[in-house]
Amino acid sequence: MTDLGKYVISQLMQLVPNAEKLEVRANISDKSFSVEFFAFIGGVKHQCYDMIDSGIIKEKDFDSTVKQLAKFIRSCPEYRPGEVNKFSFTSNS
């Protein structure tokens, strides 16, 4: 996995420290971003927004983390300004 992937996974693991695996998709452009992830907990796949709704993670923590990740990705050499950059990462913890 790339350093970028390792960083993204490490930041999201702070939100869901008991996750066995994460699947992450990020679409980042110069003016907008979308970061979505799935966490496997106890062998069950949970979508990030469902985890917010069920109280597993706090919405404000999620929002600040993905905003920070978008800012970080924009500063990485893999980022191409002027385009929608699509990234996906999968990791076992």
C-alpha cells in the first residue's frame, strides 16, 4: 500500500479502532470532496453513514476527519489539480 493509503487508513482507524478491515473511496477535486468508507466489525460490514446514525462514530468527528483527509490528499504528489481524483484503499488491521 502507498504511503497515502497508509495515512488515510490510519486516520480512519482512529474513528473506528475496533474495525478489522476498512474499504475507503475518496473523490477529491480542487473545490469539493467525498470520502466514504466501510468498516468490518465482528465480521459485519458497516457503512460510515450508518455508523453515524447508529452512534458508533460521531458525525462531527467524521466530518473533521474527512475534511482533513481531503486537505492532506490535495497536498500529495498523487493529486492532480483541475481533475476529480479518485482513490480507493483497502486494508486489514
